[in-house]
Amino acid sequence: MPADDSTIPLILPDPLATGAENSAGFGPAGAAPDSVAHWFDLETILALPAPIASFADAAEAAAQYRRAARSENTRRAYRAAVARFCAWCAEHRQNALPATPETVAAFLAAAARAGLAVNTLRLRHAAIRYLHLLAGAAPPTAAATVATTFAGIRRAHRRPLAKKTALVLDRLLPAIEAIPNTLPGLRDRALLLVGFAAALRPSEIARLTFEHTTHHADGIELFLPWRKNQDARGTRLWVPKGHTELCPVAALEAWLAVAAIAEGPLFRRIWRLPPPRVPRGTRRNPVADRYRIGTSRIDTDSIALIVKNWTGLAGFDAAGFAGHSLRRGAISSGVAQGVHIARLKQFSGHASLKSLEEYVELDELRHNHPLKDIL
């Protein structure tokens, strides 16, 4: 999966010759499924328009802002889901756009029988709905046939939600101690500690920039222009200066100094360079590893690999960890310290207490079980 949309040309699709336009004049209704998938790929690319000079420019601007209603990660996930749906429709000779409720229900049922998780099916359900809305067609997902099929799938395939292991303090410390003082090690140490201290999502860690950090004597202020469930004013977070080897401020300052980062993304890709060539027959002397730091931001998949790598080297089962383990670990550590749920909500930036309770529920029972002192 690419780190961003840069591998896809930032152009809009030409009207497709195959199939007639739908009644709203937006999408390729009746086109072959592979054409529908290609059209959707292009229609979910965001490229905000230049200054408006005509009605056509204004209409194009409106279309781009409609795409901006979904985050980059959501649009990427929808493209993958729609590609799966269109490939399935092509295999079974069904129309992908507009799709009938029976087609969508059969698609979801086939995926459920293939063992896909309910959350994956929920994503595909939402992507199919968005495909039709974007094309100006009535979403087949609103039909009773689809709704009852999906309800049956949820009931028949119930299973515990697989949550990633929380990277709490007693796991974070061994992971940090396992990191060497190499260039990649300095980056990874800062990434883990800042992500933990601010309870950041992987996508938020990846988007941190030097311009959005303000250094103070007692910590660092982070500004997130975009955050899930937050308004357009952005969000300001505080990373406190610590007094132990888990201090996120010291780790970040060490990384920025060594990497000479004064603008752009805080956390970037690093390449190990091959050792210098020596004449044939000459004994090669040991040399220190050489690295090249990229200019583009690290991606969320790489963040997950960093978490897995250092937790594995610390002796834990790396399979249970991912990038989200930092956020979950920060919240769980707050619960263990007896922090009130209202303060945790403010700290984590959750939109509601209900969504936060999914993190807190088991940890709260573990640390504050009403019967633990009498059993």
C-alpha cells in the first residue's frame, strides 16, 4: 500500500464511452466493472482547484470539496474496497454501477463465508454506498435486502473484537532500552515516546511537521491541523518534559539535532547506504553504517513495523502490537494511574465517552474491580 496518493496521477476522468451516464450526469452507470473501478479511483483523488474563473471551475471546486469530506486514509480504503467489489462483479457478470441490492447482498455474503471480519465487510458496505453517492445513483445498501443480510452476517459471525496489545509502561520501557543509538534508533525512540506521550494515532504521528512544533522549557506543543472527530481549527497537544529515559522531549530533540531537521516532516524514511567500494584484492576495513534521510514523511505501515520490531526485540510477542498500540498504551496507563475518564477523553481527543469506553472498560475493571479487595 503506498504511503500517499502520489503514485496516482492527479487528473480527473474523461467521460467513459462505455455505458450511459446516469440521470444525475455524474458517474458511468452501466459501464464494465473494471471501468467503474478506474473511474472511482480517479474520482477519489483530492486536488484542490486553482482560483475560480468560471462556473465550470466552481463546479469542479465543489466536486473536489465533496471528496475532501473523507480523509485520505478513508478514500484509500474505499478505493481498495470498490476494486474488490468491481472485480467480484466482473467475475460473476453483474453490474457494479448501479448495483442491485441482490448483487450487494450476495457480495457481502460471499465475503462473510470466505472468513472476512465483520469490520472489513462494514468498510466494503460503506465503500459501495459512497461509490453510488459519488456517481449520483441511489445506494443499494439502503435496501432492506442488504440491511437484513448484513444484520444476519453480524449475528452469525460474532467474535471478539481483536484489539492490539497496549504498549503500557512496563512494555514500553524494555522496548526503548532495546533501541541502539544509531540514526534509525534515534528516530524510532523519538517516534515511540512522542506517540505514547501524546496518545497519537499512527496517521497523526506520520503527519507531524517541524513547523507545527513549539519548544518550551517544560515541554513541546504540537499542533495537528487535522484530527479525527475534531473541527477545522485543528488541535493543540502538549508533550511534557520528563525526568527519566522515557522523556519524549529529550528523545525528539536528539533526533532532530542529529538528522538536522529544520522543516518538513518530523519522522522520515531512512535508507542504509552500501559500504564504500574498495579496489579488488584490498582488505575492507570495518566502517560505520551510513544512512540517507528522506524528505517525505514516514507511512503508517512503517510505524507499525517499528513498534513490532522493538517490542519483539524486547521479548514480547510482536504479532500483538501495531502502531495503534502506542495510543492504547497511553490511555491504559492513564487508567492504571487512576486518571478520571473525563480527563482521559480530553487527553485522547475522543469524540465521545462511548468510544473511549472501548479502551477503558477492561482496564478499569482490572485496576478498580469492586470486589478485588474482598475476594
